[in-house]
Amino acid sequence: MTKKQRYGYLISYFTQNFPEAQTELTHRNPYELLVAVILSAQCTDKRVNMVTPKLFERFPNVEELAKATYEEVFAYIKSISYPNNKSKHLVEAAKRIVEVYGGKVPETIEELQTLQGVGRKTANVIASVIYNQPAMAVDTHVFRVSHRLGLVPATAKTPLAVEKELVKHIPEILVPKAHHWLILHGRYTCTARNPKCQQCGLTEICKHYHKKMKDLQEKTNKLA
């Protein structure tokens, strides 16, 4: 199977089965998504969604968050991983948005990455979800699924390398949606420890699955 065929199968499958894939982080505007994505680093979306309602009630916009102290924010997010660092990131990011960007969450990847606590992955999520730009955020799920399916070569050992490979082969208009396809597939089907291959609709193109079946067959033949 060629790479073109592999990607074609992937796009066809997800377009038919998950046409409206979207982020599971609850938000109503760019500010809320930015906060949620910063909080989601090494933390589940479920936990973030449990914390943000009260946080947004207290700090309903970027201007209010910019006035907060680290300690005030910490009290609302202490059940999140790394609350000390994230409290500082949120307040400092809010201050910069107010002071430099007039209270509007910036649109470009480069500008977003000037905010404290915002790396390339977070910037790509904001650009993709809010501004519908062809940005591919590569988290652990996207990284794992891309390699298992054979969408990227084994030599793509960094998130940036995987990102570049994916956007090269996925039509620009579909990149924002494909980001969610791969994340959700990794979160619920192609899980890290026990991938649910029997429930997966992508086994036909999956290099990991085919290798597993080949190894199993070789093991069976030896025992016969």
C-alpha cells in the first residue's frame, strides 16, 4: 500500500464515521479554550472540564485573569497537574494578551508561542480550533497513532517532524479536523497499552496491526 493510498483510506474512514470530530475541552470563546489547553498539559480533558466552570465564573475574561495573583488562580486549579506552574502561566499569558494584543487572543502560531505556558502544540490547537487554520497539534495520542498506522516514517522522532509529515499529506482544509480524528482515535481506540484493534476500522492500513498479526502467526507456526 502506498502512502497516498494509506492517507486516502484514513480520510475516507474518518469522513464517513466521524465527520464532526471536535475538541472535548469545554469552552465558549478563544480565552476559555486557551486557558483549558494550558491546563490540559499532562492532565485529562475530563479533569480540566471539572475545574474550569468555577475558574471562569471567577475570571470571566482575560482582563480579570490578568489582574489575578498566582495564589488566587492556584486555589481554583489545585486538583490539576502542576498547579503552581500553570497558575503562573495563566496569569502571565493573560497579562501579555492584555498589554500586547489588546485583550484578544492572537491568531498566529508565532504570536501564540510568545505567551507563557504556550508551546507549539498549544498554539496549534488554538489556531486550529478557534481560527480554523491548517495547524496540526501533535500530542502523545497523535504521535502514537501516526506511527502505528504508518502515516509517518520511523525516523520522525519528534512532534514537529510528525506534524510536518501529516500536514504534507492531508488536504489543508481537513487538517483542523484530522487533528481531532487522530487524538480521539488514540484516546479511545488506539490506546497506549492495550489498543482495541478488534474495534478499529483502520486495521487494513495499520502497520502495527499487520506486524502483530504476522508475529502471532509465526508464533503459532512454531508451536504447531
